[in-house]
Amino acid sequence: MYEIEWSDEAETDRQSLSVFARRRVAGAVADLTHQAEIETRNRKRLRRRLGALTEAEWNLRIGDLRVLYRIVDGRIVRILRVIFKGIGTTDDALRRVK
């Protein structure tokens, strides 16, 4: 079982979401406690490092939102950012939120 840890940036991102979106993110992130390193249709390991967030290793898709995270010591899921992807690449979306 994994422990969830939110970065300050991810917590700020989460608080800026609507209540509806915040609930969706919370539910999807809660699922990571059991299967953070198993690829699914909406959860994938990043194929290459993101220029704007090099420590991100995984991408969790929740509609137009993306939760970027990494696994620390094989037991902690560190949520790095929660972003609105929209049109374009995830790297582009990260540059928009900075």
C-alpha cells in the first residue's frame, strides 16, 4: 500500500479547482494507494521527462486534468502537480501554469 504525499504546488493546484473537480481528483488519487505503478488506460508512466517538471514519472488522466506524480522509495506517491491539459502537450500545459 502506498502513502499519498502532496507537494505545495499540487496542493495549491488542487485548491484552485472547482469542488466537483476536486472530488474527482481526490477519488482518482485515493486509488493510487493500491496501484500507483500499474499502467492503465488513464494512468501511464511518462515516456520522456517533462522539461518543465523533470521529477515527474507518472501521468494520471482525469478528463482534461492531469495529475503528475512520482514514486519515492517504492512506497510514497508524491503528487507534484494537478494541471488542466487542454489542447497541446502536457509540457505546454505546465508552462502555462507557472
